[in-house]
Amino acid sequence: MSHRQRTITRRRFTAVAAGAIAGSGIAGRTWGQADPPDNGRPFFFIVAADPQLFWGPVELWKKAVGEIGRLKPALTVVCGDLIQDPGNEEQARAYLDPAKALDGKVPLYNLAGNHDVGSPPTPESLAWYEKHFGKPWYSLTHGGCLFVVLDSNLLCKPNGAPKLAEQQLAWLKQTLADAAKAKHAHRFVFLHHPICLKQIDEPNGYFNVPNPRRAELLKHFHDHKVTATFSGHYHRNALVTDGNLQLITTASTGKPLGKDPTGFRIVKVYGNRIKHAYHGYDEMPVKVEL
């Protein structure tokens, strides 16, 4: 057994597998209270990705939290790889403690990356994640929009927890089917792995969701009029437009792997469109104008 495997907390997965995940609702750890009025007013939210502590510096995560608190978005979603090593308590605390500064200011929603739950994830690693960071998959609404958060590790490599992978996929299908009955201004999907980076028929690789799963997800997203997907994992920015669907990949808050600086994405939401731009820490706006 590897050191990494030994560090993963061993506990039963009962709460997660028995419906705590299967229902919609928000992540288990959320700072602040989301205000979900369906008033049609423009709002903005922030997408961050891959702080990946302790590969990425803790100081940059603290900087991200400070900028988020200053800008005061409606909510923030961090697209996975919160930490470097699954099951590491010290790294989890290094992520969670600075985030408490957002309490009462900005609701913070997490999702699982491969460095948070392993590849493939297991019931035990997912249970550890859920205990510290929140549910692996869930949905919420804000401003007349639906936000769907997924664990793409289970989509890409289901073999470590096949029953949970099936549960998530069934939940996603039902959630999108139920959404058809509501008049959402937009539907957004968040996952760690990008659907694709350059084109929808690109070869399978480390950084994208493999086919045939990719094609299956794209069909669901188009059928249910998803406006955009947001991902991390790549540590660089990327954008693919597939008809009316935008597939948006956001660079790292903590450890760049290309020319894009560390920072996060600001997404402005209007009734019939969205506008989004990535900002490095040295080029953050003083205020977000809608």
C-alpha cells in the first residue's frame, strides 16, 4: 500500500451513497448564504481552478480568496484539484482555513479534481473528500440559472467506484430532465476535466473527457440547452464553441503550465447571454461592471 493510500481516511460511504448526493442542493461546505432570487437582474460569478496545494503555493490561494472577497461575486466555484495529495489533512486545512474569510460574504462551492480523490476515485477517497469539501455532485440555483456540479473523475474513470459512477450519471440525466420543466435563463455545468480543448472530435488524452463519454455528455447538454461548461485541470485557458454551447477551460489559481498567469475567470450573466474573461492577479478589475 502506498503512502498516499494510507493517508486516505477509511470510513463508510453510507451518507454519500444513500441519497445525500443523489438529491440536489448545495455542497456540504459553503461559506455564506447564496441569495437565489429569480429577478432577471444581471449578476456575476467567479470560476477558479487548480489551487492544488502544496504544489501551488498557499500564498496564491490566500490571494485568490482575498480578491474574491473584495470583488464580492454572487458565488464562486472552484473547479477541482484543491490540494495535491488525496487524503492529506494538512493540505485540506491549508485550503479550508483561508476560505473561511469568505464566510458571510461569498458562497464558495467546490468540486473534486483527480488530485482530490485519486484516479480512479474510490468510495473511500470520495468519502474523505465529502467529509472535508462537500458533496462530489450537486446542483443549485441562483438568479434564475441552474448550476450543476459534477465529479468528472467518475465520468472519466468509473472503475474504482462503478456504482457511484452510475448513480451520478443517473442523477445528471434526471436533473437535466427536471430542468426542462423550469424556465432557467441559463444552465451551467462545472467539472474538473475539460470536455475538450480544441475541438469536440479531438483524440482522447489526459486533459479531456474521453469518448464515448464525451459524446454522451455533449448530447445531454445540447438536448437540455446548457449554455456553458466550466472546467480546470489543464492549468491553461481554452475555449471550444459547439453550436450554442461554450466549453470553457480556466487556468490555475496557483500553478500555471503555460503562458496564462495565475488568476481566475469572471463570468457576467445576462438574460440572454454571458460574457467571461480570465484575469491574472496583476490585472484584476477594481470593480466588476455589469
